[in-house]
Amino acid sequence: MSIAHNLNALKKELPANVTLVAVSKTKPAAQVREAYDAGHRDFGENYVQELVQKHAELPADIRWHFIGHLQSNKVKFIAPFVYLIHGVESLKLLKEIAKQAVKNNRVIRVLLQLHVAKEETKFGLTFEECRELLAQADKENLQGVKISGLMAMASNTQDVAQVAREFRSVYDFSRELSRTRADMEILSYGMSGDYRLAVANGSNMVRIGSLIFGERL
Ligand SMILES: *Cc1c(COP(=O)(O)O)cnc(C)c1O
């Protein structure tokens, strides 16, 4: 199946309020171009160098999402153009994004990453750590950065009930936050294997790679 076909099938299926981020990591720029020519604009990348290179090669109106683990010392390379940074989990990184955004005369939107999966290895904050980080960020009154929602990954398991529970916990937490803060409306969870469960449990932004571009080697 072609990239355009895969994209159209997903767009037809997803509710209108759900943004589809096409995860193009490790795939050549020509394949991003194919998706772009089919009308797609939101793309997700995990590696700074790869993102910088694709940004230089591809049309300027692409909305580039950084979805990987971002090191503070690399923020400066993507700050001039990045559309949304999904995986923020420290005050240090928030401050660096704010600093580089101001340098570029921009406000950069970010999502805080939650850890809800069972696996030890996945990144992210507990709900309590997330509340603390929000409080710290408020105190710092950071210019240049806007915390716009939450990002999460579910456990890599066939246990559908477990995955649904994890997604639902993120949604419930977002409802809790929304009682005291506005502007936390983006909920980024769901990938090729679990996007339907994610959407059924409140996601409004899914990050899908292999279902669009094929398996990564
Ligand atoms: C690679 C990746 C995806 C997409 O994964 P697929 O299973 O190919 O859809 C989504 N989110 C993050 C954070 C990723 O690293």
C-alpha cells in the first residue's frame, strides 16, 4: 500500500478532533515528501540531527514534532523551527527551551511526558512529579515556553485492559489538571499498535509511524 493510501485510511477512521502525527524517524526525506504531497503536514521525529536535516530539505510549512528524548544541549538546533516538543520531563529542559525560544523570538509549545507504562525503561513523570514540575514552572514564570498538554506511552503488552487503563489514567489526570489550569488541551498518546485504544480513552493526538511508512528496519 502507498503512503498516501495509508494516510487517507487513517484520516478517514480518526475522529476530526484527533491530530495525526506521521512518525517519519529513520525514513528518507523522499517518503516524507510523498506524505506531504498527499496533503499531510504534521510529522514526528526522534533524533535532533535527523530532524534538522529533514527540516532543511523539506517544505517550510511542515509542522515538525519532536517526540524523542531531548537533551538540553541540543535544544538550540531545533528551537528556530520546531512546532511542538512532546517529551519534556525536567525543569532544566523547560528552562533551556524557554531560553532558546526567546533567542528566536518564539513561543515553543511543549507537552509533559508521563510514565504510566509498567516497563522501567520508559521515560516520564509520575502524576505527583508532574504536578510538582507544573508548580515549579509557574514559579519560574518562564517566557518563551507554553506547556500545552501531556504525552504518554502505554505498556508494550497484548493486555488490552491494561493499556486502556493506562491511557484512561492520563485522561483522568488531564481532567484533574484542567480544574486549575487552562491550555493543557493536547493529549498525545497512541501509536500504530494501540491508537484505537488511545482515542477511545481520550487521546486527541496520535503518533503513528509503521502503519503509514511500513516497518522500520
Ligand atoms: C517511534 C515512535 C512512535 C511511532 O511508533 P509506531 O509503532 O511505528 O507507530 C510514536 N511515538 C514515539 C515516542 C516513538 O518513538
